[in-house]
Amino acid sequence: RFDTTLAGSTILLDIDGTLAAAGSSLVSEETITEVKELAGKNDVYLFSNRHLPARNQAVAELLGVPLVVSPYRKPSLRVLENISREKPQAGF
């Protein structure tokens, strides 16, 4: 479960092992609902260390949040360099 009381924060969510099983694009309805609730009050972004561009983009579109594409890998803070400084939009 996510702390859906957060507001005004920038949140970077990992896809693999957090939102979906490693390598999977299946996200539970409960998780979809919670991410959308978080995104309504926060700047939420997705990230994955796995190079599965189509799957990663599909999950981002399902959740309605931007995908961070970076040459860097977690836990490097340089991943954050690829986050847009503008407020994310629900559409792509």
C-alpha cells in the first residue's frame, strides 16, 4: 500500500517488484487506483532498470503517469536528471 495522504511531493515509483512482478506488465486494480490517487496530488513518475521499452511505456500509459527514460540505473540519483521540471500531464 502507498501512503495516499502524501501531497505536493515528487514520487518516483519502480515498476519491477513494486507495481508489477519483475518483467510483467500486470498491475492490480488496487495498485492502479492508488497510483492514480497519488498522481492527483503529487508529481508521480515511473522508472525501471529493465530495458523493456514497450512494457514500461504500456505500464506508464495504464497508470496515466510519465515514464522516466534514463541511461542511469537506480540507485543512482542521476536518474532524477531525466525528470521534466514541468508538472506532468495525464495524457501523452
